[in-house]
Amino acid sequence: TVRRLAAPDIAARKGGVPIVCLTAYTAPVAAALDDACDVLLVGDSLGMVVHGLPNTVGVTMEMMILHGQAVMRGSRKAMVVVDMPFGSYEGAPEEAYANAVRIMKETGAQAVKVESGPTVPDTIRYLVDRGVPVMGHVGLRPQAVLVDGGFKAKGRDEEGRQKILAEARATADAGAFAVVIEGVAEALAREITEAIAPPTIGIGASAGCDGQVLVSDDMLGLFDWTPKFVRRYADLKGAIEKAAADYARDVQDRSFPGPAETYYAKKD
Ligand code: KIV
Ligand code: NA
């Protein structure tokens, strides 16, 4: 059997071959991504890209666990990290721990990820001390969208730069094995990557990080938006639209199903 990558393997990649990470939400897509990826992230972005929510605030523990289970079943080799949803970790550390343990026990995933705002590093320390590997997430924090008033790049002025650098340092000092940096200028991404011991994994954060992550639906062309930081590697939406149109034509002109796709009574 194949040994799955785990937190220490990813932590050891600091400054080495860049860490390859994509989001995954379902068993078949996880199976298709598993070979190429070091880390499959069951991101709470699933609220938007799979469930059609306006942001990630409405994502529940149950949604994260169901998708985490699917991704674990579909993959074999990649480390699977499950996002803790909004409201599941920002309160008392004991409550965050109970929710993290539930995610790990019910999915079998190797780690959880939390958006590390100012108060979260204490909770990261609490979880790591009790055996829960934690990935941090600084810069643009999508779960804070209702406070921030939109998805905007972060740390582009001096005050913001200092704040994000301090949050990244606190996240690393608290024991996070890796830190996602989202939506920051290249100079700040490089500064954080040099300043902290765990590897950084960037999204919209330049090539100056120790690895990269994208929302798979974005890079596969399934989700209808193309922010500056996304590169499209496929047009799956176009492929699905064409397949559906071809099918509709074949049904309407009765060329589907044909003889090869039809059962016939056995002759005796
Ligand atoms: O939810 C998500 O997909 C994420 C990544 C974009 C880092 O948190
Ligand atoms: Na997320």
C-alpha cells in the first residue's frame, strides 16, 4: 500500500521542491488529482464552487466532513487537509479542539486548516499540543469577508504589511506545519517566506512561496470567474456544455441510443 504524505513530510519541504496543492471536494476529482499533488485541500471554498453559496460563511461542519470523507476515499497518496469552517474554531480552544478531533476521526484526514486572524494562534498551539496538525492561512481571509467588505488583496500598505507579517510569525510560532498565504503582494510573500520556519503555500501570493495552491474548479475552468492570480489549465465548463449539447442533439434525432447501446432479447 502507498504511504500517504503527512504533516512532517510537508514541513520538510521548506525551501525545496515547491509543494503542489489543489483543492478537492469529491472522490473522482480527488482520484484524478492524487498523482500530481502533494496536498489535497478540502477547502471551505466548496461552499461557493460546489454549493453555490455567496461566500464561505455558511459552510458547516457537516459539509466539511462529508466532502472530507469523499476526498479521502478517492485519494491514496496525497496528504488531505480539511478546512475548519467559519464558527468552528474562533471561540474557546476546547471547542475548536472538539471540532478538529471530529473532523479527523470522521474523515481520516491528516490535518486541519484555520484562517489565522489575530486571536487564532493561541488555538493553533492548543490543537498542535494535543496532536492535531494545523495548517495556517494568512493574508486575505475569505471567512472575514463580511468584516472586510469584499475579497481584496491584503497588506499592500505599511500597516497591513506589519499586521500580516505578525500574524504569519504568530501562526508559525504556534506550531503550524505550513502556512497558506492568500492575496498579498510578492514582496510581502517573500518576506514572510524568509521569516518563518514552516513552508508557505501561496494563492495569489507570487512564486516567492514554498508551494502553490489553487481552487481546482478555477484552474479547471469549471467556475465562472478568473481573478488575476488564476491560470486556467482546462475548460471543463466548455467541455461539459459541448457534451450536453451533443447529447441533446443525439436524443432529439434518435441517434442515441444506437444498436451498441441497446439491449436485445436473448434468442433461444
Ligand atoms: O478554501 C479554500 O479553497 C482555501 C484555499 C484557496 C487556500 O482555503
Ligand atoms: Na478556505
